[in-house]
Amino acid sequence: MTTRVITFGTFDVFHIGHVNILTRAHDLGDHLTVGVSLDAMNFAKKGRYPIYRQEHRLEIVASMACVDEVFFEESLDLKRQYLIDHKADVLVMGNDWEGRFDEFKDICEVKYLPRTADVSTTDIIQAIRSRVED
Ligand code: C2G
């Protein structure tokens, strides 16, 4: 039987933490689907637009050898529908989301993986900003 894994994210300014979560998610099953959040969803959630536009973020994620399928995530509120539509057996998220998706344990396994230490999109943006200002 095929184990279908799904994960979600913005994947802005793609970095090693993103590589790690996608490869580890892939290793938990046979098929990996990734929901990439829309620019508008990101603005609603974080109050800023991503640096990379959504089409580029989607293409970067799709180019990973461990990723089988990608789609745009339009809203956090549609998560249950996405899990059903993509026939997810396992939902994987980094542990910054610990507990936040436990409500879906009735339809799939929910796993939170440890985040990669010392790297984040926010820190990269901040580092670039401070170098430019120096
Ligand atoms: N991540 C990680 N280690 C890092 C940075 C990120 O493991 N150092 C993981 C996050 O935990 C997440 C994934 O990489 O599982 C994508 O991270 P973001 O792009 O920051 O995604 P986010 O904006 O949290 O969007 O429906 C849920 C949202 O779309 C998640």
C-alpha cells in the first residue's frame, strides 16, 4: 500500500531548513504532496508579503527530487479538505506548529518534526538588511 504524505508551507527564500523538512517528510512515505501558501494567505497570516512570489516558490519546491506533487494552499481553513482531496495518510509539519493540527488526527496521522536549528527566512532577511545598512 502507498503511504501518502502531505506538508504545507510558504518556503520563502528557500533554505536548508526547507530542504530538511521536505526530505524527512518524503522519507515517512512513498508519495509527497506539498501545499505552498499563496502570497495573499501569507500577508493575512504574517502581515507581510513573501520575498519570492508564489509561482517561484511553487516551482522551487516542485523541483526537489523528493517532492511528487505541489498545489497552492489558499487558506488555513481548507486544511481538512486538502487532506481529504490529496488522500493524505500522514500530515507532517515542523514543531513550530506543535499541536496546531491535532484536530486532523481523526483522518490521518499527524507528525511534528523538529525544526532545523539556527536558520529561518526572517533571520536571512534580517542578515541581508543589516549588511546593506552597514
Ligand atoms: N522549517 C523547519 N526548520 C526551519 C524553518 C522551517 O523545519 N529552520 C519548516 C517549518 O516548520 C514548516 C516548513 O519548514 O513545516 C515551512 O516553513 P514556512 O515556510 O515558515 O511555513 P509557514 O509559513 O509556517 O507555513 O498551512 C501551514 C502553513 O502554510 C505553514
